[in-house]
Amino acid sequence: MKAVKNELIYFATALMFFTRIPVPFKVPYSSEIMNRSQKYFSWVGLLVGIINAAIFYLSFQLFNLEIAIVLMMISSVLLTGAFHEDGFTDVCDSFGGGYGKEKIMTIMKDSRVGAYGAIGIILLFALKFLSIQKLGSLDVMKTLAVIIFAHTSSRFISGTMIYTHQYVTDIDVSKSKPLANTPLDGQSLFISFLAVLIAFSLLPDWRLIPAFILAYIGKIYLGWYFKKHIGGYTGDCLGTVQQVCEVLFYLGTIIVWKFI
């Protein structure tokens, strides 16, 4: 019973950390709980994906495809508090405007959005909108499953950075954001991947596997880039990996649906 309660706390921690969804009970916090919650990052992605797909479907019944996509994107931002998008803009500003680890890290913790961040998020949203629009024009119902898979798999892929790269502490430790940054055991990694398998079961199309691989290649490149410039990753880097991998999955799906 205690083990079940602990797992519920871990999931609730991940849910509170990545979304604005209220949890109907008080959740204790510690760095250990935060770290153990990483196994449920992809499960939060699965939930967010399902909610986004539902809003997209309902909106499509009332409006056209383009309006449905915009409403879904708005709901996604409201649902997550733009958590990952904020990390993406911080990374664009810091790596775009900074040179050297110290300068990059200093800009990254600045809450203000600069030109690189504004331009980056506009282009990211445009690419996300156009890619989902293309998918929806091919098959709306299949696109619902793709959206769920993209949210789930991108959060899983982002979480694997914890296993493959080193966490870089903020220069000002007192301002470091809480973050799960210690690899867990293989069982925890499997629990995380299980959410990806569930998402895949909604549309068991083998052509989605190459799209997943393309998204993971994006993570490999970003991991290399982050390591080259700052020696590893930060929380904002994880948010960037999630956003980029989500879009890469959409683009990969378009490619395989078009040519295979």
C-alpha cells in the first residue's frame, strides 16, 4: 500500500511540475521525490497529448482545420503553462546571444525574452502549426493519434538526456530550478517507455517508428551541441529537446506518409 502511495506521489509531482492540472491532495516535496518522478514524465505527456487531441477533435467538429489547430495550441500552452516553450526561448536567447559557458548560463537564467527567443518561438509555432495542418489534411483521425504519440515520445526522449548527458548546475546555485537530474534504474526507464508503447498502440503503424527515430536523432544533435558549449544540459535544454523532438516527429510522420 505504501509503495502504491509513493508512486502516486511521484506521478502527482510530475503532473504538478509540468502542467497546471490541479492535484486534489497535498503532495510532499523533496529532491528525491522530484528525481523519482522522472519515470512519469512521458505519462504526463500521454495525458497532455490526449487532452490536446480531444480539444483538436471537438474544435474540428465546430470549425475548420486551421482554427482547430490554433485552439489546440492555445489549450496546450494554458495546460502546461508554456513550461517547455519557456525553456526553448531561454535556450534560443542564451545560445544565440551568448559566447562561452558563463555568458550563456547568465543569459539563460534571465526571465526576459530577447530577439532570438521571440524569433525562435514564432518559427517553432509556425512549423508546428503547418506540420499538423499537413497531417490533418491527409487524415484527421490518424492525426489525433500522432498528436498523442508526439507529446508522449518527445517527453520520453527529453527525459533520456538525464541518462546520456551530464547536468550542468547554474552558476548561481540559489537560482537553480528544481529538476530531476539523476538517472534511475532500468525498471524506471521501462515504466517511462511504457507510456510510449501505449501511445503507439493507438495507431500501430510501423511508419511512425522512423519518425520516432528522426526525433531521437534531433535529441542526439542537441545533446552534442549543448555538451560542446556548456558541458551538458540544464532544465531549459530539456524543454528545448521536448519542443524540437515533438516538431521533428510531426515532420518525420509527414515524410513517411508521403513516401512510404
